[in-house]
Amino acid sequence: MGCSVGLLASALVLRFGLAAESICWLGIFLMAPVACIYYPVETLPVWLQWLAWSLPAAHVFEGMRAVLFEGAFRWDLFASSSGLNLFYLTLSAGFFLRMFRVARERGLLLQQGE
């Protein structure tokens, strides 16, 4: 999931410049509570649980809770997390390649810098 988020953030910075960097940081901080790092998915409101289950991190943390509290490795959570990671990695790689092509065509790569 980290590679997918990194590719997405890099694509946004390539396309929109360093102004997009703050939006990327905001997105990461907003993702942490929904990924259920600190509490189980069941504690979220029902309307927000579908968003949590769409993130691979929620599956990983629920699997870790199952190992800690139940002593059982949940293969279903592992498989769904792996599948979501592959799906998001494919999407983010395609998005990065598209934004790289747009940045190259518009000459935005020459304007990058701090």
C-alpha cells in the first residue's frame, strides 16, 4: 500500500508541482483513522466501514488483531489485502505513467525543483 500511495503522491507532484505536496500529506493523515490502525473496523460507523474495508491496511490490522487476540492467522484477510494491494499498485502505476507523460508533454519536468 505504501508503494501505491507513493506512486500516487509522486504523480500528483509531477503534474501539479510542489503545491500538491501538502494535499498528499493531508491524504495520508486522513487515511490513518479509516485504515483502523488504532481500533477495530466494527467501531466505525456503518457508512464508513465500506471505505475501511476498501483499504488493504484495514485487512492487515484486523489480521494482526486476530493473531493477537484469537491466536489464529486469518488467510482470508491476507488474501484480500494482497489482492487489494495488487489492484491499487496497478492503478497507481498507470496513473503515474499517465501523469509523467502529461508532465513531459507540457514541459513540467523542467520546472520541478525546490
